[in-house]
Amino acid sequence: MEIEVIEDADIISITVNGSIEMENIRDFKKKLLEICQNTDKDAVIDLSKVNYIDSSGIAVLITLLKHQTKNGKSLNIKKISTQVFNVLKLSSLSDAFGC
């Protein structure tokens, strides 16, 4: 899994490439929490290149959403693969992330 971060004046964009699952969740969570904790900007995540996400990945996204909301910022998913969208929709979370 690879994570690319682009920061501009108002927003931080995070692009994830690969699977988000139990095997790599520790690194994923650490990196994303670090990114969000070190900025005062809204965050947008691009999951269009993620072909698989399990419940541990969904839990990290929820944690990030709570962190951003607590700090008066937003977390949205701007692009999403069909596989990830289906998981979020089945979990009733697609609206929470603006999908």
C-alpha cells in the first residue's frame, strides 16, 4: 500500500493505492493519524486505487472522521473504487464520508 499526500492552501489530499487490510492497518492508521494531527485543514481521501478494504480499514476511516470533526474540520472521500463504495454503502457509512 502506498500513500501520497498533497497539501495546498485550504485542503490536504491523501491518495491511497493498494489494499487496506489487517496486514497493513497499523502503518495505514499511523500515517493517516499523523497527517491529520499535524494539519488544521480539511482532508480529502482518494480511494479510487484501493481494490479492497476490510473492517479494520473502515475503523481507521471512522477514527479519522471523528478526529477531523472534533477539530472543526471535514474528511471526505472524493474518489472511490466500486469495491470500497459497496463496503461503505453496506455499512451505512457512504453518506458520512460524502460518497
